[in-house]
Amino acid sequence: MVEKIITLENIPLTEFLGVENQNINDIASAFPKSKIVSRGNEIRIQGTSPEIIQINAILNSLVEHYHKFGTITNDQIKTYLNQEEDKFVDSDADVLVYGTKGFKIAPKSKNQKKLVEAVRKKDLVFAIGPAGTGKTYISVALAVKALKDRDVKKIIITRPAVEAGENLGFLPGDLKEKIDPYLRPIYDALHDMVPGEKLRYYMENGVIEIAPLAYMRGRTLNDAFILLDEAQNTTPMQIKMFLTRMGPNSKVIVTGDMSQIDLPTKQKSGLAESLKILKNIKDIGFIELDGKDVIRHKLVRSIIEAYDKEENAG
């Protein structure tokens, strides 16, 4: 049992604690294994280290909120509780791989953990969500883990060659060289997880392959962990072609963000169509990530929520 004491300064206790300590009671109800007691201007927490870390984070966030806005409502208590529930204290059981700089790479939100569990149970998983939710990063980590554990013999990562507002035709080189800048997030993730010399060896020998989606045509992908990233920019024909490349002993993750489709206006998104066609196949996993899963700068979550609100209003 660990104890933590938080001292409240320059805050009216009745406003912070709520009527009859309702705010503190709500927080205590969310953590039944811990004990939270308020005495004077002190809040005393007793419990296990992981829960105390979470409770401390919630209370500190509420203190900041009060200093900024001058009030705390019951809805705001629930918001901070929900945000903290989506955070995970990495345990060795959660770790997928250890990064090249020694840090643990593990799911950091509830939906990221659902993605990991889905990939463990199913051979084909769709992970849909906005920018910054970690869907690509966690998918790359799962692929690297599978390779290290010798569950697969190779990793194949691909993206559709969509111009995203830029004209690829004016860039130098062949198709792969033109698309490489768009694959940069994949390279960055791999450099976080595989030492440079080993990554170079893997790529030179085809153990790890990063290529435009067009390079997948006509192949059967056996004993591989395959990731199709930015799938919202595939056409229906392209994604059908990709999904039917899946061979024995292979895992496939398809990631996409339906709010960032760069296809021509009249062109249907293959991802949107495949989600509709395949939704009733029980052996396929479907994971939806949202603003709560954003692990980039805290403003990214606010930006996503603002755009969602505007689209819903429209």
C-alpha cells in the first residue's frame, strides 16, 4: 500500500470537492481498490502504485482546470476520469518490442490494446481512426514483434501511390522513389524499433519490404506480416487485389482514416466499400480508434474534435 498527499492551494474546497464531497466520491468510486480522504486542504490517497499514479494525474488535471476556468462540474469529472481510463501503465506483459533507444513500445490506450488483442486472435484486422491515434505505429510494432518471435519470415508494408495534393509525375525517379517520401512515417517507426545495421540488412535481403501498393499485384504473400497503410486512398479494385494476396501463415492489418481521403472526387474509397462488404465476416477484426487514442501533441485531439463537430453540424 502506497500513500500520496496532495495539498490544495488557493482553491475554495467546497467548489473543488463538490457538494458533500461529491467530486471526490465520484473519483473514489472509479478506483474501488484505493482510499481517498479529504482533510482540510489536503487530499490523502492510499492504494497501489498504478492507481495512485492515475488518481494523482486526474486530481492535478482538475486543479489546472479550476485555475483556468474557475469551476468544476460533474461532467468535467467524468471527462477526466474517461481520459485517464484510456491510459495504460506499461507492464512487461503489454510491451510489444523494446525500442532502439531502450524505451518500451506498448499500447497506450484502450483501443490500441483492443487492436493488439484483435491481431493476436485474427489474421485480418482493419484499424480505422484519425491521425495521431497510433494505429500505424502499433501495427508496425506488431509486425516487428512477429518477425523477432519468428512467427513470420518477412514484413511487407505498403501504401497506395496517391498524390495527396502533390504531382508525383514531376518528382525524379521511378514509382518507388516517388512514393518513398510518403512512406517516411513507416521508415521512422522501423528505425525506432530495429537497430540501423540490422534494418539495413533486412531491407537489402527482402526480409522487410516497403513498397507502393502497385508492387503487390500478382503476388501471393506467404509467411508474412503485411500492413496496408492509408487504405482510405485505395480504389475498390486495388483493395480487393491486396486482400486476395494473403497467403498461408500470414497476418494482415489494414489501416485508414476516412476523414483524409485524397482520391478524386468521383472515385469511391476502396476502404469504405470493403468495410461495408466484409463487416459480417466473423474471422475479420474491426477496430475503431478515436480522439481519445491520440498520442501526439494534446492539441491534435482538440483539432480532431473541432473538425468532427463542424462536420456533424454540416
